[in-house]
Amino acid sequence: MTQKKQKKFSRASHDSTVNEKEIRQFDALGDTWWDEDGPMRPLHRLNPVRLTYIREQITHHFGLEDRVGSLKSLNIADIGCGGGLVAEPLARMGATVTGIDAGKENIRVAAAHAKAQGVKVEYLATSAEAVAAKGRTFDVVTALEIVEHVDNVPYFMETCCKLVRPGGLLIMSTLNRTPKSYMLGIVAAEYVLRWLPAGTHDWKKFMKPSELAAYMTDNKLDVADVQGLVYNPLTQQFSLSASDLAVNYFIVASK
């Protein structure tokens, strides 16, 4: 193992995971979080497949029927919830949901939208580590498209794992660090198609599945599933792929 890798997987320092520049960037989105043709258009497009995947992973793990209201017995924390694009649907599925985001404007937008829709979600304008410091734990923790935006990844991963109750699940999604993800996730998405504001992502902060798996294992979780998320430009739809992890992917681990 190289010296660089030894440093990457060293014990986490307990500095903040919050990157203020990233927070300001996403806070600036304001009410456009829920605009399906706005800056968050890619998330709206992938939301159906990722919500289905999350629901199926949860119901399978806990032995629940995959039906309306099937998550009503579960407490779920959505870390880096943004405007609530995942937290709110999970609450509609019956779960007791806590949305956590360090961006105050993100939380304002998320809370206002949930209230307008009559959906109950606990939204907290704080960091994941601040919630963990209070001793809170959850049946399921989701951290979707967030790890590539935080500082101090070892501490962030330690915190995510700490928030999962024994017997619970951690569900993450992010971008792989490959040449293909650079071309599609940055060049195409940010500069050609203009799906995202230029500068949204830093390719060097993308995480390989093996790296996230190592963090999970180091924190006493067992990886249960890894699936790629593939975009078809002809149908303009996302789908799961067990073999193509080159750009977007999910990784699920149990405690």
C-alpha cells in the first residue's frame, strides 16, 4: 500500500466535515431545488429509480412488504438532504424522516415544501456529526450525492456509520473516480449539457466503490450491495446496472 493510501484510510480526525464553499453553492439554489427543469434537473430525473432502489433495499433488509406505507415502522436520516428531494418521498412512504443539511437555505426550502405538501419531516440545519454527538441513531441512514462535497471524508464516514443503529442500513450514492466519470459527470454534465452549474464537482473528490467499502468495513459495517446508475441519452432515463459502476453508483451496508 502506498503512503498516500495509508494517509487516506488513517484514523479520522474529528474536525468538521462541512465545506463552507460547497454549502454556499447549494444554498444559492434556493427554491429551484424543486424546479424539475432547473439546476437540479439531473436529480429529478434519477429520483424515480433511486427511490425505488432505496425502498427495495430497505424492505428486503427489514423483511417488510413492498407496499404503500411499508416504511412506517422505521426512522430514517437523510444526510445532506438539500431541498428534500429524497427525505420528503421517504416520509410519504410512511417513514419517520429526519433531514440533515448544514445549509440553512436548503433546510428552509425543504421545510417550506414539506409543509405546503402536508408531509411531516424533521429538518435540521446542522452537520451529521452534530446529530451523532447527541447520541441519535436511526434504522436507515441515507447519504446521497454528498460524500464528494464534504471535508474530512474519514470523519464523515465514521459519523454516517455511527448514526446507524445495530441491525440498520447505510445507503450511499456518489460518483466513481474514473476517466468516464470525468467526461460524463463533469465535462458533459457541467459544460456541454449544462445540467449542473460549472464547478459543481471536483473530480479528485470522487470516491471509488472500494474506498467507500473500506471505510464501511473499518467502521464495522458489512457491504450488502453495490449497483451502478446508468444514464441512457436516447431515452433520457436512468437505470440500475450491476456491471457498470464507472460513473454513478449506490453502495449499501448493514450494521
